[in-house]
Amino acid sequence: MAIKPLSPIQVEQAKSSDKVQTLADGGGLQLRIKPNGSRPWQLRYKKPFTKKYTVMGLGKYPEVSLADARDLRYSAKKLLAKGIDPIDDKKARELALMETHSNTLKLIAEKWFDVKKSHISSGYAKDIWGSLTRHIFPSVGGYPISQLTAQKVIQVLRPLEANGKYDTIKRICQRINEIMTYAVNTGIIVVNPLAGIGNAFRTVKTTNNPALEGSELPELMNALDMASIRSTTRCMIEWQLHTMTRPNETASARWEDIDLENMLWVIPANSIER
């Protein structure tokens, strides 16, 4: 016997009683009217492989109207025609959505940074994380990484551009792209939408500090001798002139690194971290 479809007025005027009532709309769709006044929609169908009947909730009236419930029934029937259980499909989509929203930029950045800091100095690691904490995380750290767009991140960096912080922008663009590449390589996202964000900002040509000619060294040494500076600073500059090392290497030198007998200075790999 064919089931006569419900009308919107029937659904709206359905009254609760001391027992659960069921109003059928056909195709397995039914409205349950409970004694407490709740009116949930349900879809009764056979599971694709076991052929056993089961019931799927579709939401409650009036939040889900009769037309909405019929649309949900239609979508479920399309899945069943393909051998897909609509309940399993719904759970899979909810799980995927949950995973998408839990994979925020900051969370993925933490995982990337845990790998990154294993092969850089502690000072450099501190600089990297500090720049992200100051300039990126407050605005977009909570965004799902799959929903980040180039436009959004560029907008976050515009204040730095307004203040002429072009070097800072360049470093942040490099670091956030490393994070996105990590996300691609670990299967969290498919492509990196931020690959070209550095091109949205001006670049400033840098000029190297002028070099001293050999003939100017005596003048430099005389100036150092007359300068009102600490003796350790003067010795450090002279030490650099003799060894041609970087300032951080010179500043981290220790007596135990110097072999006076063989006139040899061995700079340890971790000298900057000491």
C-alpha cells in the first residue's frame, strides 16, 4: 500500500501524546513525535551489504523542515544506490571535518619546528619561533592550515611592510613556506597556496659595508688605539683581523679551544650555542 506523503500543515500541527507517534512520508522517511514534544526525523533503510534495516537520524523539526528532510532522504538514497551506507558516509565526513579543523597552522608549525630545531643552533631556533609567535600566530595561528590563503597571510604581513620591515617579511615568508611544504610532504594538504607570497612585497636592494683597503689598516689600528672602548672590545677586533672569523665565533672563543704550542684555534661546531 502506497504511503501518502505528508503535508507541511500535518507536520506543523502534529501534537504529542503520552506515547511516541510516527508519521510516515514514504521512502523510509518518518517523523517521530515524542511525549516531551521533540519531533526528530528518521530514515529507515536497508544496509547495503547485510540488508538489515537500520535507522538514521536526520535532525529535528522545525530546524529541519519537511522539504529539508526530503532532500536528505534523496541524498541518502543516491548513496545507497552506489552501495554506500549513508551513516558510514556521514561519520567519515564528520571525521574529516574534525581533522581539518584540528590541523591548525600553529599545531603543524609546532610539528615542523620540532624537526627543524634538531639541526640548527638554539639561537637561530629561538629567532624563528619568536618571529612566528609575534607576527603570524596571533592572527592566523588558529586557522585550519587547509584554509589558509595567500591573500590572508599577505594581509597579516602588510603592517610590517608599512613599517619598512622588508627583511622581516622575507624571513617570515621563507619560514611559513617551510611549514606549508612540511604539511604537503606529510599529507596534511595537497598543495602549498602560499608559495609565491613573497612576490607581493617590495624588495629593497642592500649594499655591503665598504671594505678597507690594505693601506687604510694603519689608520684603523691607530683609531682603535685612541678610541674610548673596553680593552676586550679592542682585542676582539684585532683578533678578528688576525683570524678573519665571524663576530659570533670570535665572541664565543674559549681558552680550551686554543692550542698555543701549535698556534692553532679549533672552533667547535657548537661554539655559537655555548
